[in-house]
Amino acid sequence: MPNRARLPALRSRVRNRILLALPEHEFQNIYRHLAFVDLRQGTVLYSADNWIDYAYFMNSGMTSSVSVTAEGETVEDGTVGDEGLMGGPAALGENKIFCSGIVQIPGSAMRIGAQVLRSEFQKNAGFSKLLRDYMVGLRLQLGRSDECHDAHTLEQRLCRLLLMSQDCARSGSFPFTFEFLSHIARATREAVSSTLDDLHEAGLIYRRRGCIRIVDRAEVERRACGCSEYLRANIAGLVH
């Protein structure tokens, strides 16, 4: 039986929207399997072509799925913050995965063993529905990213990404790498650097080595494409 005395203490540490959306009795079933872990930038949560040992309900920070095309090109398949789960395919029994999960902005997560996740997915109807709905949201995100690249300028895409990063970091400033930004924005490092320089010179951001602070959020929001709000609205509607 779960220790009810510990439940409020543990739940108070949870910021993940999937877990918080669970009915209390289903949260009680799963909480004893959760471990709070800190996530450092650059940590590889799982590697492509390997088995998933753990999945991560994100509390804060940002992670991304990274895959390599047949041509050898590195592609960021999407980002996950506190709305989601890294390693979700493990719930469906797909323990072997063909992309890597990497921490881009440090934060924390609630970690769960892949086999336990699969078991809870099969036993708990509410939990199962939340995860399925969330995975639908991820597919929408991937489809929208192609449309965003075709329809919006690099500045618009970068402004959207900077806003998402700040929200995930829950801080005025956040770390970044050119590799991550260029992969997500689907642009060269040189083009990303030039655009960031322009935003810096315009007084919208403050950029120093490996770190960005948004100075004028209202103007960055004005310049950003609306894809982030589209995606947030869809995921919020699925995971509520």
C-alpha cells in the first residue's frame, strides 16, 4: 500500500502536467515508483539503437530527441518540457528506440523504470489515456515543425524557441548551444549566430558565451511565430 503520509510531500515536488492531471488514486499507484532526479545540461537520458531503461516525466528544463538521418545529418525531432515525457515509447513496449534523449536546459524530472511504466500504462485507464493523448500532441508538434520552417523566417523561429527555452528554464536567463539552436531552427550555425547578434544589438536579448537572457520579452513575442502557442494549446487541450 502507498504511504499516504508521503503522498502530499512527493506531489508537492511534481510539476509535470501529465502526473498532475492524474486522478489521486492513480497517482497513488504510480508515485511509489517515481524518483526525483536532477538533470544537467548535456546529459544523455538514452541513446539511439539502445534499450530504454528509464522514462522521465519532466518537471523543469528542456530535453530534445535527436536522430541521425541516412545521410548522416543530425536532426532534432522535438523538444519536451514540463508538459511531457521523455522515453514515452517504453509505455507502448517499444523499449528499443532510434533516437537519443538529451538534456538541453538543466532542470529536474520524475524518473520511472521502463517496465513499470509499461505495467502502469496497461493497468490504469486514466494514465493510459493521458499518455496516448500526449503522444498525439507530439505528432502534431513534429508535423507543425515542417510547416513552421517553410512559412516563417529564421528570426521568427528563433524568437519562438527562445521564449520556449525561457519558460522551460523558469529563469530570466538560460544556457544554449549553437548545435541545439541550429538543429531545431534548421539553419546553419553562422545564420543562427548572425540572427542572435541582430537581436542582441536591437536590445531584445543579452547574449554572452553559452547563455541568453531575454531583455524585452514583449517585443520577442511580437516577432516570434505563433507556432509555440498553437502547440501549447493543443497539448493543453489533450493533457488537462
